[in-house]
Amino acid sequence: MSTINTAIATTSLLAKSENSTSPSSVTIELADFFDEIDSKTEARRDDTVNFSSEGQFKLNIQSHAFSLLGEERTQFIDALDQSGEEIFDEEFISWLRCPQTELNSMINRDYQPINPFTDVHPDTEFTVLYSGPTLIGNWNFTEVSRSSDIHETDHLTNRLDRLSSKASKVLSDQDLATVTGTMKRAVQASQNNLDSSYSIFRTNYDYEVADQAISKLSMSDSLEKQYRNFLSDIKSFQHQRIVDSIDQQEKQIQNLPQYSGILTEEREALEEGLRINEKLQNSIADSKDGLFGVENYFQILIRDSEPIKGESSENISDMFNHFTDQVNEFNRIFIEKDRGESLYPNIHSDPVIDTAFEETQELTKQYISAINAYMSYRSYT
């Protein structure tokens, strides 16, 4: 089952509108409209699509703002800011004010990818940001556990910032956003403890996507080498962090003998996870299909490992199939830059979702008309 959510943010809001006397004195309670629209799609949320009218509305406002130029754009954003509505928070207003030429300085913001169904001005080019897998699997995999008390990743984040700054001089905004997003995910993956089959797989999935971005995006040999060296250092950091964690566990066993049982289990899981991960990464390096060419070997490694919290063989197969779809989506959207309607499959195959979408579009048009009337009123007062 796939779940798509168009929300960028979920907050309630009131927006100013117009009447025959003073547009600034009348309000439309948009939150009530959002609730009414979303209530119609509630029953569909376990079916094909999760739809947020508020999120779609905000995407539409963003698209309209980016279609305006010069003073017209400034006045429109000022009007949104002056409305005092919670949905137009400081971060969103700053994002709208940012010129397109400065987008590469904004790539670490946690905005969702642009919805291709939003009405976009033909001369406006958006940067789609990579934030990891978007499809949600229908299974109960073990949660990924992460280190929170040993070896922060600040030095890796700072190094990525420096590398991104250098790459911004030669890469397009989109390619820069893509490679930076995947490397950011790789840095986050280096904090995974590798104490379960899912943790080991998911870590190497994030490394795989970063590797594919480096391999397939157009960049110089020199820049590609720098990214590859950085990815290698991320993996080395994770290895050393876990080695140090194992040493810490050994000291804790000596200092806290009353907890030696559980601490020993944790240490053995870390040791086994590290051993499996090294073998898996060596196999991935020799596979022409990367991570997705070593499923059988991964199955054997997990089957023969007692300390690791493992999934069933069926679950592991489902996991490989699901994330194969994910990496195919990544390549289509971020490498091939194919962002047609298939970016959000099924969103126009459900008449209830269609109706909710159309109602949200109409609500956006009415709101923009009200803002324009408000701007006209202010210009004559």
C-alpha cells in the first residue's frame, strides 16, 4: 500500500478577505473549509491517498508567489505576512521571498517535494528536494535504533556544507539539491546501530541512493571523487563509532555486573551487526546491481545470525521489493527528472480525491482574489 501526503505544514489559519466596504475588516475561516474538504476524504486514507487540503492550499500559494515578479511579488508576500495568519509563518514567508538564484542556500530546509498537480507558472522552475523514501510499506519492521550519546556528526555536516558550497558553482540547483539531500541522508544513516536486519538494510539503502546520485548526476571527475571520498568517510565514521560503542559496552559490563546479561546481549548484537555489515558492503561493491543484487546473500547472513533481530525471509523479500520501487522512483524523479502525473500515482484515479482537490483549487483562487482586493484597497488608503 502506498501513501501520498501533499502536506507541507499542518496548522489552522484564518485569512482576510473582501467585502463591499473594507476588505481588511472581513475574515474567512479557512480552517473550517479545510475540515469540510478533508472530512470527505477521511474514508480514503487507508486506500490510496492521504490528501491535505491545507497542505495543497499552501503549495498553491507558494506556486502563485513564485510566478510573480519584482514589486508585484513583494507586495503579495507582504500582504500574506501582514495577515498575521499562523499558516504563513516566518520560515514560509522567508522561503517565498528567496530569489530563485539563492535556492541552493535553502536546500537543507525540510520542505516536501513540489506537487506536480499544482498550477505552476510556465517560466518558474522549482527545485525538488530529496528527503528520503516517500512510500510507506505495510509491514512491522523493527525500528532503526540510533546512537545518541557517542560521536556527533557535526563534523560530517560541516564538511557537507563546504562540499555543497563548492559544488554550487558547477551544478544546477536541482542536481545540487539532489546530491546534497542524499548525502545528508547518508550522514544520518551513519548513526544507525546496525543491531537489526532492517537497520543494516536501511543504512545500506541510504548509502546506495547517495552512490547512485554521485554516479548518475552530471559532474566532473574531480567533484565525483570528492563526493565518493566523503561517502567512504561516512561509512568509516559509522564503523569506528560502533567499535567505540562496543568498547563502552565492555566497560559498562565490568562496572555494572548486575546488568551484565542485557549489556552482553547488546554488545553481541553490535559486534554481529558490524560483522554482517562489513560482509554485506564487500558484496555490494562486487555487485553490478549494488544493494539490490545481493538479496540472497543478505538472507543467508541474517538467517545464520543469532544475535541480530531478524525479519522473516518473506519480510526481507518484501523489503527488497519495496525499496527497489523506491530507488526506481528516485532515479525517475531526481536523475531522469520525469515529474509527470506518475509522481503521485492514483491521485486522479479516485473521484472523491478529485473533488477535494478541485475544491481546494477553487478555494485558493478565491483567497488570492481576496488578497488582490486587499492589496488594491491598501493602495488607495
